[in-house]
Amino acid sequence: WNPQSTNLTAGYHIKGLAAHGDLLYIVANNGSAGEIETLTSGGTSTQKMSAAIYDKIFSVKGVLLVTIGNAIHQYDGNTTVGSAIVTLPSGQTFTDVADAGAVVLATATDGRIYSLKDISGTLTLKGQTEITGEQPTCIVESQGLIFYGTKELQTGSKVIGRLYRASLTVADDLYVLSQNQLIKQWDEDGIDNSPNALFTTRDSIYTGIKESGSTSFLWRYYLPTAGIARYYKASAGGTINNIINVDEKFLFTVTSDGVYQQTSNYEEEGFIIAAPADFFTAENKQFVEASVEVEELESGESVELHLSNKYESINDSEDSTWDLEVNALSGVGEESVQLSRVARYVVAKVVLKSANQTTSPKFKAFRVRALARPEL
């Protein structure tokens, strides 16, 4: 990694970056004046604009968009910033932009997602979707689906964060989001749980969440199965505002701490909690057998299956009702045990343990079998 310098005006802070063609566009300001700079791979910087307080810059559909205060404008990449495409109410601002195929989608703090369509080379407002009671913070498109994050402000420092998926539909030449589905909600007292960045790959969506005063995580939503889980951990408590993948390694920033890079180390221990199952009947069942299926385990690795008959245990991995039923320590294939418990629900927690953080056990499946009680 070699640093490249750009001749920003003294006192200006970089507010946004956009790769456009073979140039890096930089917007910077000091709160009362701003500029747009370009930087080549050879380190040559050029000031393009210095007429307004530029806040953010995005490259979508072969054009540039810049935000100035509460408005978003099309920019020709040289010396012309067009008139405002959308002007928000005073005090509001745009948070993110994504190319969604038919239109460009822009999220804003006024609780709306705006649709901008390219008409003869000019982006034009063609619809908006209101997210009631929430502020959209980030947005991406993947495999024809739209994913966006929101935050709901609470009293004090608490912020509820949510991740949604949706579809883009058109009616009367207006493009809006439909079939909005909540994927995950983060809600910890005294914590800003909002997702502020999204990153997409061929099969996954990644977002960053601050979960405590000392830990922040990248979460991964896996498109083929619609499963979501923590994926990478930073031992620092801050919001994650930037995510990127370089040379098959993730890098992300943690506010007030620094830049983190993915390593090849595994966690010492991790868990998966499955959905509660009642086998489609509210009656008590006689649970008789449980098993786990694994690939060949290395020395020191283990896969544990813990069961609970308490529905609420899905929210607490440390709940006192979790009982260790299966502990696979070696071999390959399926290991099963007999059970003797009567309950309506069963909840499974699979715990993976690494031997030395250089390998990880590979878990394939778990099974729990129950019989109807005699009175049924």
C-alpha cells in the first residue's frame, strides 16, 4: 500500500470518494466552503470545482452525483454541476445511492427512498418510497433484489437498526419499492445499532453493526438460503461506515478506532441457533433422538448440539435451559443420542469449536426426532 497525496485546501476534510473511469473523485469541505478534486493512479491531483459545500459523491450509470446540503445534483465530472434533481426539506440530507437497474435509488434522512431515471442522459425523479418512522441509511442491489438499512431514533443514544429486502416495481411510470421484508433488527439499549454501509458480492450481502461498547461485527446475509449471521469481528465498539473487498479480503472502518482487515484466523468458538420447532402441533411431544452430521474433524475440534424446550431461549445463547446432548469430537458422519424429554417446543443450538484457530469444524446438519404422546 502506497499513500497518494492530493492538494486539498488547508482545513478541508474529505467527505466522499468515488471511483469513476480511471480517476478517483474526492469531495471535501470545511463546513463553509468546499471543492471537488480528481486523483490519478500516478498521484496527480486536479481541482475541478470550488463553488459550493460538496458533501458526498457517487458514480452510478456512468455519471456522477454530488450532494450539496439538502439537494442532489448530476455532475459532468469536469466543471458543471447541474440543477438540483431533488431538494429535501431543510436540515435533511441524502445518505446513499445505488444503481438498481431501471433506476438509481437514493436514500435520505427524510424517511424516503427516491427513484431517479435516466431520460436522454439526464437523471430525473421518477417516484419515491416512504419508510414510515425510520431513516434509510444505506442501499444496494443484488440479483434483482433491493437491500437497504434503516435507523429509528430513540431517547438518548439508543438507535434501533434494521435491514430490509424489497423489490422494485413500476406503475404509471413511477418506480417504487414493494414487498418490503424485514430481515433483521438490532436493538440494544444505549447503542447506535444502525447499519450505515452495505456491500454486495455474487451470493451475499454484508453490513456492519455496532453491538456493544467494545465489539462491532460484519453481518452476512446469504442469498441462496436467506440465512443471516455474524461473519467478522472487530474488537472495538463503533459504527461501521465503509466496507470493501480487496484481494479477496474484507476491509472495513470502525468509527473512532481504525481500519480492520480480514485475517485467516477462526474464532475459538461460535454458535448457530435454529428456529423453534413444534412439529406443527401445540401438544407435548416425546423427544426421543438427536443427532449431528459433520465432515471429518481435525484433532481438537468439536461440534456440540445443545437443546432447550424453552421458546424464548432463541434470544439468549447463555440461557440456563440449554442442555448439551451431542458432542462430536472425532470421525466423520452422523453421531446420535437418545433423548428423554417431554415438551411442545424444541430449540437447537449448534456450537463449533476450533482447535487452534487455524482450522474450523465443518457442520452439515442436525436432526431431532419426536413421537406423539399416547393421548394423541
